[in-house]
Amino acid sequence: MAIRPRPAIRLTISALLAYVCYHSSIACSWATSTSDSLGAYSWGAAFAVVLLGVPLLLWLDDPMKWRYRDEAAAPETHPLWKRIYYAMCIIWNFRSIGWSTQVDNVPTPTTKSRAVFLQQTAVAWTKAVLAADFAQTYIQLQPLFELQGTPAFPTGLRGYAMSCACLLAYGAKAYANLRVRYLSLAFVCVATGLGSADPEMWPDPNGRWADAYTVRRFWGRTWHQNVRRHLSACGKAVAAALGFKKGSNASSYSQLYTAFFLSGLFHCFGDLAIGAPFGSSMPFFVANAAAISFEDAVIAVGRRLGVASNRQPSENTNTQEDGKGKEAPPPRWVRVVGYAWVFVWFSYALRLFVWWAVPYGMGKTRSNVVPIEVVQRFAPESLLSLMKASL
């Protein structure tokens, strides 16, 4: 990135990175042998994220031309050692916070004060740790969790309720673990000055849950945006290669499906890491792209019927969020219906991501991110008994 070598060298480096990331993901199976399937899956996907950055950072754009904050000069004007420093910052700053290429829908920093930031982060970190521990405790105590996807799992309304509880615990654990990692790093950096001590460089990793009244908004606003810049760049490149006009439905949906296909693809490296067939994670992500297509059609019909306000024209065709065109929030009852739709969708769609993984130990092992057992040690026995109950 810092020296921008000729294409032949970049192609060689890209191929080498692909080889290393692929075999590194397979090598993560050592964690599975120690009953840490979740850790193995996470490491496998993490290596794939490195590979996911190759198209944007080595081919589709030149990061040395990006601008950081109010700096007048681009990194390419600096000496080699400083360009290398900028390149390292760009690689690990997944959302490009502070750069001219910062991704959309990054939460606004709540404070500029380091003391207040550290206090807020400590509180948020504690909540995330307790949430992860609570979810993990439920997973470990609930006997039906390991029966998901098997004939022994209850059916009917009872089966649906228990499935929702198990999937909710799984999702909460993943969500909380991601927050714990990010908040831990943010606290250390701001407290010590390592990396960046500016609180504004550490906005919240997730958006508001209140924004998740469509599946599109869940992925584009509420969930983390750590791979958004890579997915958006690849999606736009595919749309341009296919000759689709910017702003057209063809361009928008080609970006949408490219983004979710690549999301599934890098998660498939996690499949390799736990010894599962490559591609086991893919159906979940493709299904979400299809769900967004469906809800877009329903929303379009609703707008024609006057149910929601009309969006102002926008050229934005980002892959995992509503466009930049301004739009007043829909009526409250529409949002309530939207929340119900999102809940029902994930109550079924998450089965595509969880049920196949349960036999490989995913979920049951306690995360090395939150290894403590506060809930099991200090929670009332009545609460623990409730977690064990199967309706």
C-alpha cells in the first residue's frame, strides 16, 4: 500500500495473501481440538477479513490518496516510513474513522472528554460482559440448545418459543463479544495514548436498536460496519463491470447481492476452521439479501399507497443500508410492524447460521473473550432454574 508496486507484484502479493489466509484458517482447527470451536471460527473468519481488504486496498483504490481529518496533504506526499505508518492505520481502522472515506452510519461520538469517555466505556464494557455471560450461561444450562435442528427438538408453538430463546442467546453472545473486544481496545488506547487517545476516534461499534425496523436497516445501521468499506467497494466494482447505471435498481441490487455473497464467503473460512464443509455459512447471508429484496418491494408498494413518506432523490446505492436520501421516519405503527417483521425473519433465518454449527460445538464453549462466570456464581437459583426450563 505504501509503495504501490506495479500490477504484477500486486498480483503476486494478492495470491500469496490468499494462500496464507486460506491455510491459516484451516490451521485454526487446533482450537477446535481444545473445545474452543467459537474461537476457531472467529479466527478463521478474521483471516478472511484480511483477504477481503485486498481488492479495495491494493486494486480498486489507492489509500495513499485518502485524506485524514483536516490534513491538507495526502499520505503519498510523505516519506516512506510515514506512508507505512498511514497504511497500517488504514488497515486496522476498519470503518475509516476520521478519513475522507469514512463509512456511512457511524454513530456520533458522545463526548470529547477523555475522562467522560473512559467512564462511559467502562459502563458499556461492563454491560457487554454481563450480557455475554448471561447469554453463555443460558446456552450452557439449556438442554434443548444442543438439540436444535434435530428431530428431538420440540415442534409447534413450544418449539418456536424455545428456538427463539436459543437463537436469541446465540446472537446476544456474538453481539456482546464483539462489543467487549472493541470497547476493551478503545479504553486502553484512550487511557494510555497508545494508537489514538482521541475519544472521537472511538465511536460506538454499533448503531441504535431503534433503527432496526427493517432487515436492511439492521445490517446497515444497527449491526457493526467493520467490513462495509470492503463490501461497498467490491459491490460498486461489480455493478460498474456489469455496465449498470449508477442509481438504478440493477446497480443497487447487484451491490446488495455482492455484499452479502462476500459476507458469506469470508464467514465460510470460519467453516474451514471448525472442520465444517466450506459454504455452510453461506445460505444465511444469501437469504438476507433475498429478504431485503422482498421488503424493498413491500415498502415500495406501501409508499405508493401513502403508508410512508417519500424519499428525496439520491444517487447512493450502498449495499447494506438505506440510501442517503432524507426521509422522515414512518408512522409508529409501521415501525412496530417492522420490528415484528425483523424479529420473525431472524427467528427463522438464524437457524441457517446456527443449527448446522451446533454439532461442531459452536455456542456451547465459553468464549475466551468473556471467560468469567458471574451469572452462574452469583445469580439466584430461581433464575438459573428458569434458564434450565424447557417450557
